[in-house]
Amino acid sequence: MPWSGILKLAESSEGFSKIKDALACGEKVIRISGLAGSGKALLLAHLKKNLPLPFLVITSKPEEALKIYDDLVSFLGQEKTRLFPAWEILPYEMKIPDPEIIGRRVETLYDLALMKNIIALATVRSCLEKTMLPEDLKKKSIRLKVGESTDIENLSQQLFDLGFKRFPQVEEVGAYSMRGGIVDVFPHSYSDPIRIEFFGDQIESILKFAVLDQR
């Protein structure tokens, strides 16, 4: 049976309905037991579908968070599901965090700061690690939209101030390049770089492109 069909069956569960109603009425503590396999993700997907609020789910181990995340993606899709991983770096290690981890954390924090209707999976460790305040995250985010106008040189300075490095060609996360009316940038929260094409100061298009052939 397709995942969507299983989610529809959850609607007829009396137990799931009671939990949903209790949360809707403002119940603070609800004790639940007996959920095995993908049961936890099914309950969460049911609650997410019926309660239009952002959810933060905290697990004790990263393996459990990843398992529930994968199941939730099957139920709800990636658009509504986020993973908030720990840095995976010990305090004494002088290492740069993995770009994918940076991207996932930034994307999740940004969506939660904007109160987007998502469900985020985290661990105790990932929640205890320091991060920036929501207000600072909003200030340090760049929002671009096709049809709007922005100064290319100012955009370049903004990217530089945010820690992006300028290269002749974008090949890795955290890099950007400029040539004529085209700005290529590889944000931490994207799986592919994006190309922003300008006509004067107006944004004509924002499209993803492949690193290998730069198209």
C-alpha cells in the first residue's frame, strides 16, 4: 500500500484522534507507548497533517532521528520535513563542519524562525549546541526574487560578509562567482548551486545548475 494510503488509514485510528484532540486543546504532557517500527513517524505525520503548526521532535540518538526523518519524508515529502543534525565535532577538534550539516542546520533554523509549517527532527545533542539567535539569522539571510531589483555589487559584498568565497567558477558549497550580469552561488542549504541572471539591476531568473558542466 502506498504511504499516502497508510496515512489515510491513520485518520480512522481512535487513539491517534485522541492525541490530536488533546494537543489541539493545549494539553502539555501526553504519554504514549506501544509504537513500533514506523508507528512513531505515522503518528507524527497524522498530527502534522491535522495541526498546522511547526513541530520539533527530539530523539536521544541520531540513528532514531534519521529513521523517523526518512519515514516522514515518505509520508509528508521533503518540503515539510527537516533534519537538524549535530555538528559531529568534539570541543577540542579543530575541524570545519561538514557543508551538508551546515546547510541542514541553517535551513531548519531559518524555517523555524519564520514559523514555517514544517516538522524538524533533532537530537538532544544537536539542540544543546550553540547557534545564532533567530533575529540574527533573519538579518544575515539574503532573500532574492525574480522580478525584483538589487545591486549586483552590493549582493557580492553581502555574500562576502556572510563568509562566501569568490572564485572564477563555483564548484563547492560556500563559493560564489560573478561575470557580467550573472552571479553563481552555492548556498549551504542547497544540494546544487544556483545561477542568478540580471538585466541591469533586475533579477531575470534564478535557476539551479550542475557543477560538472556548469549548466
